[in-house]
Amino acid sequence: MSNVPATLHDRLKLFSQTSTVRFWSRLHEAERQQLVTELETVDLKQLQEIWQSSQKKSTDGLSTAERIQKAAAPKTVIRQAKSPADVANWQAAAALGESELRAGKVAVVTVAGGQGTRLGFDHPKGMFPIGPISDRTLFQIFAEQIQARRQRYGASLLWLIMTSDATHAETVDFFESKQYFGLPTDSVAFFMQGSLPALDAATGEILLSGPGSLALSPDGHGGLIMALRNSGLLDRMTQEGVEHVFYHQVDNPTVIIADPALIGFHRQQKSMLTTNVVCKTSPTERMGVLVDVDGHTEIIEYSELTPEQAASNDASGQWIFWAGNTAIHVFNRKFLQRLAEDGCRLPLHIARKNVPYLDASGQFMQPSDASNPNAIKLERFIFDALPLAERTLIVEGNRDREFNPVKNKSGADSAETARAALNRIATEWLKESGHSLPEGHAIEISPLQALDAAEFKQKLASGKVLIFEITAPA
């Protein structure tokens, strides 16, 4: 390592990371520069502190236990409409949200950094075919929703798609091959989330994936904030007058993109961060839950709760951990900017995983002991921004209508259940319009034909040509 620049070597030595340059003499100049660039993006002091903390007798259990003990069901929630007054309140919010859309004050962020590996699909998950008849992909369904909203409100609706190193190139190529699904190319922007290095669980040393490259992995959906800043998209939203950022993840085909009611409530309550929740189907459903802890809104992960805790009630008999996080949010754009300017101090979460790496002799190792993972991987979660917001809001969504994610290959939250949901929603719209389908038939309605039941009914009643797809049972 005698050829390593002194300033770099001294910095690495200070934090016990000189192993990252152990193969320096083998590297060409371009490879050395690439390694230096990767190391310059790493907060070595923070990594050292995280690893040291991971070696101590964990206090996380006590901290988590305290949070769970103090947790209360969220006090301020706008629930689904039940009374005429509720209906009027939701209608007023929707009207306000529509005015914000018409004024061009809304942008959409789709988090699409994951691959469809769990679905047996070796491509970006957004390319997964999910239309019950047409096999429209997730990306196409979202694009058609955005196109339909642009047409309805006569305003721009900037679509920002966050990719990862693993999905970026293929995602961009896919959109280009589909001519951006008819959207103006300048209204769609792709940006990559950042990466964080994996640490050796025993030594805290940064693992190498090659002689001149760190073992990096995506920094989680909490990396959104700095990725928006680093890509210049926060500045672009400011210049274009965007005030509200609608956020959703790529795996939910029934999300109501740029939902006017959700945006309207967000604007009405002057919220910095608004979250859509749904009532969990059971205490043990694998969803994070929103709660109040010491006056702040937080999320407690399902993995932090025992079955008994998850089913607990408060003194009034109310189920405490009911408000399931759908990963649908609306952010105030100025709040995102403030977080970015502060260096996005969202906490880093530790996950112990097996990570392939290059050992000291230069041999590539692929650990597989699930009971004793070799590495610590780090990521940030976007919902950790909740306690940092001065004003937050929780709005209960209609679970059947807007939350049908594709997470598993089979069973609950699978492609099968999501396709069934799309078919059920379209069937309900047809029924509300005074029509029905024979038993066993399937129906699919493109967002370009109707964004909601009211528009579908109006188009049928007006005699306009409405193209939708129906198929008989096999």
C-alpha cells in the first residue's frame, strides 16, 4: 500500500479501513480513481460508530420495548366517510386537491429500485405484467393514470421515477421502447438512489466486491431525499412551482396516483408529511403501523411486535396497532428541501445479511450460513421523516380500492390477488353504471378510459365510445 496517497491512507487508517486499498498496487489508474470516488462518498466516522454500536450488548430491545409501551393509536386520523358530513368533508378535500393539480403544484414520485426476484421475474418490478386481461405492466398502468390526470386537469404532472443501480438502465430502455407510453419525454425523469457499503460483521471493515470496488447496496427508500437533491430534481420542482410530492411504491397497481382527496387534505391541514393508512386485516399482518409516541407520529415495524403486543388494546378497548402503512405519502416540497439541506439525517438501520466479498487473499467468497451472516447492510427508511415534521396527517384509505400490492409469488399480496382486485374494481364500476357481467367473466378498464367509477358511469351514459376489455372464462 506504499503507493496509496498519504492523505487517503491516513484517513482510512484513522477509521480502521485500510483494507479497502489492500489491492491498490494491482489497480490501473482508472480503477484507482473509481475506488477513491467510492470512498469519498462514504462517511467513515458514521460507519465506525454504527459497527461499534452493533457489537455492544444491544439496547435496541429496551428502546423498542419503551416505544411499544408508550405507543397509542393515532389520535388525529381522517377516517373513511360514514356520515353525510364526512362525505361533504371528503368532497371538499377532493375539490381542493383538484385545484392544486390544475395549478401544476403536484409531482409524482414512484419508487422503483427493486427487481421482481420474489415473483420469479428477473427484471425491474415495474415491468411486471399485471393487467388481468391485457397484461399491462405496472409501469403502464401508472403512466396511463398520469396521462389521464394530465388530460383531466389540463396541467403538467411531473413524474419522477427512482431507480437503483440494478434497475436503472433496463427501466430507461423499457420506457424508450414504449415511447414513454405517450407521455411527453420531458415530463418523465429517472434518478438513481444512492448506495451504502456493507461491513464485515466481525471486524467492521468495508467489504470489497472486487479489487477496486466496494460492496455496495441501495440505501433504501429513505435515500430518496438526497437522490432528489443530487439529481437536481428538487431544484427543478421548485422552479416549476411544485408544492406537493405524491409518493408511492412500484408494487401497488391500484394506487390512486395523485389522489385529489389525499392532496386536498394535505393542503387543507398544512401538513408537512401526510400518510395513507388502511386498517390491518389481522394483528399479525406484516405491515408497519402508525402510532403516536410521546406526541409524535412514528411507525413501528411488524417485526418489532410480538403477536400479543400487536393485538393489544388501550384502556378504551381500541386496537392500538391498527393503522397499516401503505407506503403512500404526500410530502411538502419545502420539507424535503429542508431535510436535504440538513444532510438528510434519517437514521441508518442495520440488517445482518450474507454478502459476497473478496477476501484478503483476493479469493471471491459467497457466504451462505443463514444463522451467522457475514455482513452488516445499511439502509434508510423514508417513514423515519415522520418525527422530523412539524405537522403530519394520517388519512385512512379504502383498502379494497387502493391497496393491493404485488409482493409475493403466491398467496396474499401476490400477482393473483392484485389481478383479482383490478378485475373486481372494474366489475364494481360496471355494476354502479347499471350493468353486470355473467359469472366468471373478467373485465379490465384502462385509466385512459376512466379514472374512477363516476367518470366510467358518465361516459357510458353519454353514449361515448368506451373501450374496455372483457373476457369469458376459459
